[in-house]
Amino acid sequence: MSNFSINGNANPGVGDIVVNANAGVAPAPAPAPAAEEQPAAPAAPAPAPKPQQTSIYGKISEIPVLDAVEGIKFDFNNGIRILFPKNNKIYRVVFSDIDTGIILYSADSVPGAYITSVKKFYIRFRLEIYNKGEEKPIFTHDYDAKGREVMIQLPVGTIGDSIGWFSYVERFQQKHQCKVICVMMPWISLLVRDQYPDITFIGADETEKYRPYACYFMGLFFKGDVDNQPIDFRYIGLHRTAGYILGVDPADIPPRFNLSAPRRIKEKYVCIAAQSSSQAKYWNNPYGWRGVIKFLKDNGYRVICIDKESVHGFGLVWNQIPWGAEDFTGARSLQERVDLVKDADFFIGLSSGLSWLAWGCRVPVVMISGFTHPTNEFATPYRVINYHTCHSCWNDMRVDFDHYDFLWCPRQKGTDRQFECSRLISVDQVIHTIKKVPTFQPGEPIEHPMDAEAFAALGKAMDEKSGKDNKKK
């Protein structure tokens, strides 16, 4: 899970409004069951454009890219969009949902009007354009992406969201037999691009080079937003929301990674990740990790910590690498982490990005989380949660996550119950869950998991693979 959300339109400047040919972007109206339009302004000097919020997504063309008739333009980039020419002619425009049979909009246009749907997620639209007063349409188009370019934007640089959403991108491509352009952070797309040769991967700075038939924006939309997502993601889970946005099967299917690298560590080992982007996500039991690592070492396991940071926090609250774990932290590539995780007997982590990475490596994941409900993440039979405490606030429809509050705890903050959802997950509960993992191998204690020379050699090998020098002061 990331510290990422979107409030409002996915693409500022192309919202649930009509753009007047003379006046630029009109203010967004109050919520309505269909698109809104406004008359063209009288001829006058155009006012200075208002500054707009910087979008977290790549840009799409402000003008629809497909030709209808008589100079009318349309497309499906961020909902259906129709732009009428300034030809002093009035048309009636109707668009509907083919699958439900519901008419979503039906009204007369005005010259220069720009009409777009309120709903921005996937809908199989039917567009009909009529001359005013006539019963037979002069143009009809049913949404059909087969053989066309469709852009799907995954804008965030957080591991869990991108991994969780990605398999739905392929499902959309397969369902519609279209040419998918996936907008993704390059350092994340390196993890999957070779496994998906039929998908074109680009960065957000490259989107203006394309003129896709349709474009969809993945994200977590808060405050009851059901315009950019059909169902509030808190009901259905962080990753499954992408399935609903794209109109594909929302079932849990991990993406494909390259798992072909040779095994690096000969002894049996476990990978762990203990850091996260918000204190609510941590295992806040002060004795937790130490007790579990002791248990693992007593059973002959090496315990490899693969977090990016060995120390992370904010203000006066800082979290150290768990005592007793081997320090494999650092700004290494995701593929290097995959190469380590894939041969581990299992992985122990939080509701955070590296747990999603382990899911993609097809290893058993022991997930310790109390602030999310189990439906929020991929299904694992080794989920650890204590239902005797306050829990699942992330999925509570009555509260919204504050991305700027590292110590966010909406129900118990400032009391002695703060973060009890994970503080009261005991060492014994986690150990009991570990013993259920089929690949757990009881054994004899391990005393010297890796000497300094062997650790330095492994670090050097990993740096050489990623093309980096390992410089130590």
C-alpha cells in the first residue's frame, strides 16, 4: 500500500464540465447525473487562464482525437468527450451505456460546446449525434477498442500500488484485443516489461506523443468519489479497484516477474521487510521483530532484511532495522530484490510494497497488519491480525487517510490505545502463523549466518549486476 490518493478529477482541466470555445475551462458544476454544458460566451477577448493544479498523470490531448461528422470530434480519453465546431449549428447529442441500456446524457448542444461524461472509468459507450429536431442520427459510434491504442496510466512511484494494479492492465488488453500503452514509473516497469512484450511501456513525460482511442487513470480516490472509480476502493481492496475501473475480472492474479536468476544464498533463509511509509503500517509491538527473528534463527534460518532504508521515520519517531536481521537494505533495483525473495522459504512483511513484490515472486507471504482489513490486500492464508483490538481503519468509510500525518491513527491518536491494532499482535501469534507455512523447516540454531567477507562479496556481486559501484566510507 502506498501513501497515494487522488481527490477530484484524474486529469485537471478535463473534468465534468464543458469547455467553451472562447472562455477556456469553465468551473466544475455541482454533482449531476450526467454531463453539464454551458452556452458559448459572446465574442470577447479571452480572459487569462486560471492556474491549474499540476497533474500527477501524463498529459492527454485537450482536443478529442477522433473525427465524427461535420467537424465534430470525440474520443474516450478520461470518459467520453465530444467537441462541437463553432459552425452556428445546434445538434442533439446522446450517449448511453450499452451494457446497461441506460441513457447517460441527452441534450441539445451549442456551437463550440465541449461535453464529457461525469464517469471516467471504463464504460462501453454508445454515441449518437442528431441534427436538432430530427429523429435519425447523422452519426453513431459504439465503443470498440479492438486493434486500437488504449492508454492506461499508473502514475505513482510506489511499489505496492503499481504491482497490485498491473495484472489488470494485461487483462484489459486481452479482453479488448487492443494495443495497450502503459504509463508507469520506468524503474518499476523494468520489473515487468520483458514479461509483457505486447504492452508498450512509457513514462509520464512521453504521453503527448500518443493519440489513443481511450485513456484510463488508475488511482485511489477518496472522500466517496465514485466518478473516477465505480466503487469506493475501501470496499473492494487496494488492487481490485483497478479491475473495477477497467471493467475486467477483479480476481487476485499477481504479475509475472523474471524468476530465472540462480540462487544466491545456499543456506535456508527468510526475507523480511519492516519499514513503511506511515507508522500505522508498522508492526508497533516493540518486542515483535526481535522475538520472531530469534525464533527463526533458533530454527536455523538466516533472516535477510530487504527494505530500502535501514532507518526510517519522521520527526521524533524513527524505526530501526530489526535487531538480529542481516542488512541487505539499500537503493537496489527491484529485480535484485526479486532475485533474493524468490528463493526464500517465505517472506514476512507488512501491508506495504515489498509484500506485494513477494506475492509476485510466488513465495508464501506472512503479512502483519491491523490497520487494513484483510480484503484490502491480496489473499494470503498467513495473514496476521488481532480482531480483539481496534482495527481496519484504512477501510473504514467514515474516515479518510491523511497522507501528511506520519502518525495517522484516526480513532485512537493521542490516547494509550494509539496503534494498538499492531502493538497487540503478539510474537506468539506471528510464530504460530509461521508454523502453518508449508515451507517452514524447523532446524538447529544458526550462530554465524554470514561473515563480513562473504557479506561484502555478495553486496559487490549485487552492485555489479545493477551497474553500480558499492562505495563504502
